[in-house]
Amino acid sequence: MSYSTAGTDKASLRGRVFNAIREAILDGSYQPGDVLRESSIANELGVSRTPVREAIRQLELEGLVHSIPNKETVVAGITDEDVEDIYLIRSRLEGLAARKAATKITDEDLRQMEEILALTAFYVEKNEFNQLKELDHKFHDIIYNATRSKTLNHILSDFHHYVQKARKASISTPGRAKESWKEHEAIYLALRDKDGETAEKLIEQHIKNVEYNMHLNID
């Protein structure tokens, strides 16, 4: 992957470099304990060392890396304890998001959810877990956006992204992909019916099921 600096806004370039490195950490391309070398990353991305250095500082603020003064920067990543904390918080906040979304969701939102459910059913039969992970992300994104709450959207989008490896582990559990699709369908029906209370309960249970199956897959 290469990012040309010609005609590119500096802030935009910094953001793209940051997202590229963060994505590599979250998807496991960089493992906990790996050393991040500015020069190597800069060469790989086709940029100077400055945006890489700035991105690493930001990643340190997020706790994804830690720097040893005058030595090196090491990947911290997401620990099992981090994942458990995120799922605990997500189960509460996503329930709130579903309740809010039920009163604000649009016909276009619902149409998109129907399309995602149809595609999910197709890829479940093919055991295409990468596609299913992306569709899961899109399904939840629609709910976050439907809350019309910038705060909830931002927090939940970050949380959902942070546990992408765990989500893939969960959905790879035998039979889990089909169960998840059915859970999404039930959530969709509750949102379509403007039943916030049911949507809240269903999505809280859905998040708990994801975490449970994640542990089954890892164990």
C-alpha cells in the first residue's frame, strides 16, 4: 500500500497513515510484542517518516502501542481483558442504541438492512467468514447511524472495529454464522415494528452470544 503526498492534504495523509497502521494492529498483521520501525512503515506506505511518527504517537494515546524512551515502539494490541470489557460495555450501549434507533430509523435504513440480511444468508451457505464479518459491521453501523447520536455512533463504531478479530473468531464457530443471521433478522423485525424495548433486549443478547462463541472458538 502506498500513499502519495502529491496534492494530498497533510491532515488527511496523517489520518490515512494512522488508519493503515491501526488496521494492521487490529486485524493481527502486527502482533503484540512486534516492534514498529518508522522507516520500514514509511517505506511500505510510500510516505515520509513524519506522518508515521505522528500516527504512532496517536496510537500510543489509544493504548495500542507503547514506546520505550530512546529505544523502540512495541505493539500492545487488544488483550483478552480489553475484549471482555468492550463486550460488556457494548451490550449496554448497543441496547440503548437499538432503543433509540427504533424511533428514528428510516425506510431507507430498513431497506439496506434487508439487503444485508439477504447477502448474509447467501454467504452463510458458503461459509465466507470475511464477507460475513463485513456484513455484520454494516448491519450494526446502520443501527448506530439510525440513533442520530454522534456520541453513540462514534463510541460504538470504535468498539465494533476494535474487536474485529474476536468477531471473526465468534462467527467462525460451527453453526454460529446462521444463528447470528437469525438474531440480526429478529433485531431488524423489532426495529421495523418500532419496538424499541424488544430491539434492546435482542441486541443485548446478541452481543452476549457473540462473546460466548468467541471464547468457544478460542478455547
